[in-house]
Amino acid sequence: MKLASFNHQGRDGWGAVQGDSVADLSAMLGAQWPSLRHAITDDALGKLREACTSAQLIPLAQVSLQLPVRDPGKIICIGRNYRDHVAEGSAPLPQQPEIFLRTIDSLVPHGGQVHRPAVSTSFDYEGELAVVIGKGGRSIQKSDALGHVAGYTIFEDGSIRDYQRTHSLVAGKNFHRSGAMGPWIVTSDEIPDPSRLILSTRLNGEQMQRSGTDMLIFDVPTLISYLSDVFLLAPGDIISTGTPAGVGAARKPPRWLVPGDRLQVEISAIGTLAVDVA
């Protein structure tokens, strides 16, 4: 099932994407679950599927998709988590996951515009698989970790490289509207093994990144287990798992994003996240 947040005729809602339409589940279940974050708890998916049979269908062309989880408690990102990406930076493999956080207002939804800031031209792209937590917890065992996943979405970890390198990682990763997430969440029952996905990033139609998620240094169960020792994970939390080789900074000459560019990140079994650069 594909779950999305949207705006229709000035009203925020959420529902299930079915072909070229979205079943408006918020109209039926909004009193119980005011946002998609509340609806993706571990015991809710059966109720959502049942509600789809009688929900109003709205054409996708008539809605504006929003960030799949509009109000996550935490957006946890992992740096340098693909072997080929570490190699292109001529760095040693990390011994543990490298964590940083992003703010919700640093992200735009599918169909939106990411902004190159006025203070820098070193605007880079990073296509990533993101995990959406459905069942919270602490000290989660790797063997139980996938049972805590509500689903998966696509993340574009836009980076201002000069600020990342000469100011701080947090500064370089959190410029306003510099990254993206979406277009929806695909529930975990449709992706039983997140290590069998193919990620591809295209810039103006040209493929820049391509990798299987089996190339992650720290796979999804390992990340969930590790992060649950640090954080109290909660439903709706986002874990973005890192990017493969092919980023603009590693190219010769570097390929920075410029206004007018079209950026697409596609992950098999999920779909395509597309944004324009402004």
C-alpha cells in the first residue's frame, strides 16, 4: 500500500494512492488519526486497507503531494554508508554509523523546488532510501528491527558542500528547502527485504547514481538497532540510510545543481521523487 499526505482544495489530508487516484482516508479516519504519522502505527494497516474500500477517490492530478510524514519527531540521517561513496571520497570505511539530523523545513515534497542558497554555488545531490518507523522502542535487537518499520520512502539529502566542509556538517545539511522527501510511503509488507532495491538518481535525465541497497555498509536492521540505543525511536521517525557513489562533488569537474535543473531519485518498488532546482 502507498500512503501519502496531500492538500486538496486548501485542505490537508492523507490517504492511500491507488493508480491515478488517492483514497481520502483522512475524511473517514481523521478524528482518530489526524495525520499520517498517527496512522502508521504497527496495528493500523489492516484498518486502513479496509477503509480504502469505501473512501472517496480523488484524482492525483487534483492534489498537491506533501511530505509523506509532515510532522516527524526526528529525521535521522546516515553519512558515508555506501562502500563506493566512501571510496570516491578516499576515506577509510566508518567503524560505526555516522549520524546527523535534519530539520523538517530543510525538506520539500515531491513536485516542489529545492533552493540553491544565495551564499553558495556548491549545491550537491544525494539520492537515498529512507525508513519510516511504525513501532517505536529502545534497544531493539537486529533480529526484531524490521518489525518496527512502517514502510519506506525516498530521500534527497541536498548538501551545501562548502558549508559542510568549512563550517559544520549540520550547517551544510540543513539549509532551508535544500532537500526533499516523497512521494509517498510504501508499506513494509510490500518490501519485505529492503536490501534488494535499486536506487538511481538522474539529473536532467542523465543517470548520476545507481546502486543496489545491498551495498550499504550498515544495513537497515543494523541502523535501527544502533539508533535505538541512542534515541527513543517513535512512530513517524525517519531514518535516511545514506547515498551511493556519483555525487556532484566527486566528479571532475564537480557537477553542482543550478537553477533550472530537474532532479529525480528513483527506487524500485517505491517510485520516483522529482524536484526542480530554483
